[in-house]
Amino acid sequence: MTKRILNRKEVEQTTALTRSTIYARMKEGTFPQSIPLGGRRVGWLESDIQEWIEQQISSKDAA
């Protein structure tokens, strides 16, 4: 299985969250952690982001 890494802009577009919200939620432990790619670049596993989205949908449905 090929693992795809999303850059920050792709994560923002996919989740509809802003950069500051992404990093705040990472700090809280409520959003997937980024992967260092070298220098100042980071990315997120697409599978982690999709799983997070599914969790958000599930928690909405449970409420």
C-alpha cells in the first residue's frame, strides 16, 4: 500500500481548519502529529487525516 504525505495546505483544504487551529489541536493531542520532512517542512499521512475526519463524523453521529 502506498502511503501519501499531505503538505500543510492540502491538510487545511481537506479538513477546513486553519494553520493555527491545526497546530493548536496537535499540541492538545486532538489532531494527528506531523512528520518532519527536513528543514522546516512537515507533512501528514493522508491515512491519519482521513481517520481523523472519520472520527469527527462518528462523534457527530453519536451526539
